Amino acid sequence: MEERRHNHRYAVQDVRGTILLSSEARILNMSLTGMAVETDTRLRLGRTYSLRLQHDDELAVPLTATVVWCQLRQAKPPSSGEGQIVYVSGLQFEGVLTDKAQEVMSFLKSAAVVSVQTRVCGRFRARFEDTINLNTEYEFEVKKISVTGMLIVTDLVAEQDSLFDMEVQLDDGVCRARGRVAYVRPASPRRTEGAVELGVEFTAISDADRALLMSFIGRQLA
């Protein structure tokens, strides 16, 4: 990837940004304090996600939840080609025993039935097959940047060719773009344990955001 790059990347300091990730999940069961979900990707322990619960035309319930466990449960039979890995994770809600409790209870009454394996804590199985989006953010530090991509350091261990939305805080504004992971490699040993370097190629960026980025690079060269 580095050998094929047509635009030179310039080293920068103190430039940071945020990766915005959204993972699709299917609710397996839930209670007033948490839920179990199924995903195609592994959710990181301790990571906090925001989500919205909604059934039919009822008012959506916004929640924040933290991953407390995650395990490989099975591999789905392949419909074509290779099989699909599936993860099951436990998420613990934040704040539902206060102002959110009544909203979650109303959601459960309309969208769930008592599970065959009902537990004392009151866990329910969802009636529906709809999925929800688990949204989270990862911060990153920009090491090099050009009008077509960046080299960043983050604790997000992304797979090559994965796509995500991102925001970069520049001197005179926020540059927003969609990026593709061109390569992944370990970060310098001097950095935080678990950090990786991602070579990111911009796949979608507006003219206004590109102009903002070009202006920033021009000031770095002045």
C-alpha cells in the first residue's frame, strides 16, 4: 500500500480524531439490567456502546451499555463459501435502575415473552427478529496525513479493508470522512499496550472537508 501511494503523507503532531463504529446485533434475551446479543464481530470487554430499543411504532428507548463478557458461541452454517463466526456478548445497562427503568419495562412488556429458561433475575426472550445498532467511539492520534489518507495510532484492532466513519480535529474545524483500513501493524513499543497503527485510505470525503484538509496541510508546509 505504501509503495503504491501517489500522495505524500506529512508527519504531524497533536492531531487527534475519533472513529465512529456501528455494529449490528441481534437481541437474544434481556432484563432490566442488561441483555445478551449476537454479533458477527467480537465486542471488546469494558467497551461502552450506545443503542436504541424500539418495537413497532413505540417511542425509542436510548440506552448506554457496557460489555461484561463475550464468547465465541458457534459458527453459522455457510450459505455459500466459508462459514460465519458468531459471538454472544453480555451487556450491562447504565442508569436503568433510575430514570430509565420504566422505559425499559414498557419495552419488555410489548416486545418480549418469558423465556423457557427464565431466571430468578427476570430475563426475557425477544419476540422479534429485528436487529439493533451498537454505536461506540475510538479515539486516535494522527501520525501522518495527506489528502487521500492517514497513518493513525489507536487501540481499535481493525481488520484490513474494514470501513468506518471518522472525524479529525484540525486547527480551524472538524474534517469528516469515511475510511478504509489499508493495513494494520503493531505500534511502537513505547506506546500504550494494545495500540496499533492503521493505514487509512479515505473512500468518501466532501469537497468542503477536503478543502479544510488541504488548507491544514498547506499551513504545515509553510
